[in-house]
Amino acid sequence: MTDERTPGRCARSTLHACIAAAAAVASMVCAGLGWLHYAAPEFNELGRHFDEQAQVVITDSAFAWFVPAGVFAALALLFWRLRAQALRRPALSSRPPDEPR
């Protein structure tokens, strides 16, 4: 059996795969930044951490990096699912079903 995917269908699934990969990378970057700014330092009871080396105060509002990480992860899953659906969808053909291929 031969692969009869149309060029537009392949391009669409490739585009979906590229968008899913880019969103997954963006999700990992945002999660990494969130980890560096929020989860790694230990906060006091006021929700602040003083970095003695950089001489800056970090507040617990750095958790905001996890919001875009979640959004990008959801986009990655959505576009990966769209890619899978595009590959499963039967190709449209102008030939009748009983005609030999």
C-alpha cells in the first residue's frame, strides 16, 4: 500500500508539528525561568528573598512565569493533536472507490 497523502496535508501536519515543538520549547524556557526565580530561592514569611550576590530582592510574584509555561504547554498539546488528526484524516480523492489505483 502506498502513501497517498496530498502535499497540502503534509505541509499542514508539518506546520502543526513545528508550532507544537516551538510551543514546547517556549514552555520549557518559561518553566525554567520560573524555577530559577521562584522555586529555587527560599522565601521568608513576607514572601521575599534577598540575593546577597546580586544585591536584589526577589518577591514571590515570580510565579507568573509558570502561567505562560502552562499556556505554551497547552498550545503544544493542542497542535500535536491537530497534527495527529491531520495525518489520520483520509485523503480526498477524485477517483471512484471501485476504480483500481
